[in-house]
Amino acid sequence: MTEAIDISVDFAGLRLANPVFTASGTCGYADELADFIDINQLGGFITKSITAKPRKGNPTPRIVETDAGMLNAIGWANVGLDKFIEEKLPVIEKLSVPVFINVAGETISEYIAVVERLAAEQTIAGFELNISCPNVEKGGINFGTDPEQVKEITSAVKKTCGGKMLMVKLAPAVTDISVIARAAVEAGADALSLINTFTAMVIDIETRRPVLANKTGGLSGPAIKPIAVYLVNKVYNEVAKQRRIPILGMGGIRNASDAIEFIIAGASAVAAGTANFIEPGCAVKIIEGIKKYCISHNITNIKDLVGSLGTG
Amino acid sequence: MPEKNSSSDKGQFCATVRANKQIGGRFYRLDLEFQAAAAKTFAKFRPGQFAEFDLSNTALPPAEKIPEDLTDAAGRNVLLRRPFSFVDVNAKKDKTLAEVLYCVVGPASLRMTTLAAGDSVSVIGPLGNGFWVPEGKKRALLVSGGMGAPPLLHLAKVLTGDYPDIEVIAFAGAKTAKDLPFEKQLDGISQQLGFTLPEFAKYGINSQVATEDSSAGFAGMVTDCFKQWLENSNLARDSAIIYACGPEPMLAQVAEIAKEKQIDCQISMERRMACGIGICQSCAVLCRVDGSQETVYKLCCEDGPVFDSKEIVFSG
């Protein structure tokens, strides 16, 4: 019976075996979760943020738990492009799952430096442009809140990505996310991923200081899920649907029910993020859960579920 | 106990609670039996390694059992797993028994107190690198502060069992006698080094207690107690090694003493962490790059939690 259900997804021309990804920064560079899951079972995999030069990241504490969520301020700690190519790419080459590189930088030329070097790599399916990270002084979200800058960076990267898929990751805390989404799409984005984390703060009332060394961090986890579902639905209705741009929906997804909400809202694919820290095998369980839902709801092709939100 | 850095061999396991006993004040001992599949990985478990416990679905104790200072924190949801070291691990054939000695400090450890015999708990482990024993060591000096004692108690057991040539001496400190995570009453503990703490004495290890308020043992910091002992001993520094676990300011002091006396020293660090498996990058520890002024962040969960004290750049 399960075989009769088609949960494969056409994601901007790329056929994915199923709609479930792991979100950037929650599953390492490549195969770090190998002790827990077979990463090749996923629909897609997104690396942590890669920058042109290595970055040490922010001082500690870098995380703090909140009610139904957590704040992180890692600051793009990563090995840098050279070491990524030397050490991590050979691991990625052995994977059959489509791999997307999350690209970050302080300047447009840094983003381009990463994309240019990786554009010719056969093993990479595409790029996720991080213009929404709230935990860095320069770059990141500073590009992602102004439609003109979104256009500029998206079109510049699009020119260098060698025909590979370009997905733009959106920040949630903007006046109108559809304006940003439209800017990205008009500048050449093949897909949109949303949402990144919300800038937030936790205060230690004994010391009267922020708990995080960075003072603020990005709020993720179940706490942001209803907002993420709303924003995915908004972008789907106002931008993505007419232009046939697929959405990778994320924000607090822990299980299949959460994932299905996003799909109904308009996401063609979904990503588990914070939940990977708690249940490293959750993404595979979500795939199974989606199949079961389709069976029990007589859905033979998951595309019939995408954006199927009733409003009457 | 093999040399440092065995290959990572971890998994997600189910453990059944055998007992969960309050041993005094806010200290408890949780006695676990792991599912049979855990035996292979836990057979290689070394003192100082740790595991991540999922306590998000564990119930809170009734309101009257919640300490007043934790009433607000108690109501907070627990989302992330919590890292715990072990005070004892016994992995034989397909049977893996492990004990956690924990202190109630927040919403997760408060929930942990309600685990009862027969309950099951999800555990990811073993994680990180534990303590290791370099060649030629004849004397091991264990220095703990407050809740730093459990992994050192485990180390004490392994050292006395597997390294009969190494003489072990323990120093355990805390703010007050009540903050020492030991089962027995500490009244009348002498200031002399002797068979004082039953938890160490059962392995034939001499120990000394230090309390900042002089409620038990040496009056002052455990680092002062340890330093005083070092001054009076004729320790052969090459064949000695210090193992320390406790609050960071205390560890910084121990590292300083080790440097001054030129004694090898391993330190177990603590950081806020989410995943425990090297993914989230939260638990960064600032470390020196060999023989240079350069520094780099290593991960407490994957590169540690046990580090060579010379590596660590302590803050403040």
C-alpha cells in the first residue's frame, strides 16, 4: 500500500524522493548524524553556513533554552571554504541525497567567492543563500530586510551559481515578508526557504545581563511554529503560488503533524531544525509519518496536499 | 582505559530506571539499566564521558516537593536534552548498568527526581572524551569542586581497579558541607588526610574535604587545600597527574597550580550545550593552538569535556 503513495517532490525541477530536509546548522557539514540516521533517506540535506574564510564564531554562552524553544548565537562558526572543499566535500560526494550548501558572508563578494568555487561541483544540488542570520554584525540579516539589497545579492549570486538551484532563506521579522520574497524571486531565486530564527533575548535576573555573550540570539523551536506556518502561507498565497516557486518550510517542526501543517500552508518541502538536537532521527520518522497521513487521508500524490488550506 | 580519543561510538538508547534515591539535600543517585544493544558501545565507556538525557516528558514532582527557589523555573518547559556524567558504569556482556549522581538545580533535574523504578528514559551516549592515563604515572591527584565529584568518583574506581601501580589521592571541596554530593554525614570529618570520605575510602583512596565556610574539613577553597598538600609533599612531578572537575574559576586555579608545579593536568569542562554530538556548535571552549598565541574554539561535547589544562584559555 505504501508503495502506491507518491511522496516524491518536484522542487524547482529537482526530483526529491520525499519532502523532508534537515535545516542548516542542525546537522553539520555532511554525515555527522551517521550514528543515528541514514542521511540518504532524506529528501534533501543543507550544510551549516559556509563562509569564504574560516570563522571562530561567537564567545560563549552561545545558547539558552526558553519555553518551547531555544536561542542560539553561534556566529557562523565554520571551517571556511578551503577546508570545506578539502575535508567535507569528499564526504558529501559519497552521499546520494541532494545536498545544498548554505552560503553566508559579510559582503556580497564573500557570498560570491563561496558560490563561484562550488558552482562547478557536480555533487552539489544547489545553494541556500543565508541573508537572514540575526547573529552577526555584518552580512546575514542585514542583506535580508531591504528588498533592494535582496535583489542585488540574489541576482549577483544567481549569475555565478552555474545554473545550480538557488534557494533564498528569508528572515521572519520584516514589515512584509512577501515584499522580500518577491524581490528574491524577481532577482532569480528558484526556491524560497522560510523561516530563519527571530532575534530574541533572555536576561539573567541575578546578574541583570543577557544570558548570551552575543546579548541576542535567534529563537527557534516549537515556540515559533505557528508564526512560521502563517508566514509560509502568506508567501505561498502572495508570491510563490502564481510564480510556481517552491517553498521549503521550517520553524519548530518536530514531527509529521507539524510538517503536514506546513505542507497544507503551501510548503512543497519541509525541514526539521532544532528537533535534530533532541531526536537526531526525527527527520526519518517525519517521512514515515507523512506517508501514513497520506494513506489514511487517501492522498496518492503529496502534491495534492501542498497549499491545500481550506479558507471557506 | 585506552589512550585519548577512541573513535566516536555512540547511539540513542533506552534505559530503565532501577532506583532513584535521594542521598541527602538536593542530591540523588539514579540507577539505570540500559537496553542490551547499548552494551557494545558502553563497554568502552571511560570516566569523564557523558550522555544526553531526554527529560522533556518526565513529570514534575508535586508542588509541595518543589524547592521554593525553583517554583518559577519548575513551570518552564524542558525542550533540550541535558548532559550528565556518570558516577559508575558497569558493562558486562549484554548488561549495562550505570549510575548518575545529580543535583536538583533547574526544571530538568527537578523532573528527574520523579523517575521511578521501571520508568524508561531516552539517553544518547557515550559522548565526548573521558580522562586518559599517560604512560609512567604513579600518582593521581583528584580535585573536585561541588558537583564535579561524580566523574572523579568513577575515575577513582577505574584507576584503583585497572592501574594498581597508581596511588590515588582525592580532594573534594564545596561551599559548605551540605553542598558536597556525598551520601554519608560529614560531621566530624577531620582536617587530616585520611580515610575520610567513604565514597573514596571504599576504593582504598585517601581523601580530604575542604569547605569554604569551614563546616567540614579544611577551612577554605579546595584549591588552597590541594596547594598546601602539594607544598608539604615530596611529589615526583613527572610521575604525577592531576584530574579536576568543578566550577570554572576553581578549574582555572587548578590549571595555574599545575602550570606552576609542572604537573600534567586534565580538566573536565562544562558548557551549555544543545545536541552533545558536535552539531549545534554551542559548547565552545577557547583553546590555545600548540605553541602559539593563536586561539581556537573547540567543542566541549566532542573535543572534551576532558582537556589537557595547558590547552584551555580561562576567561577572567
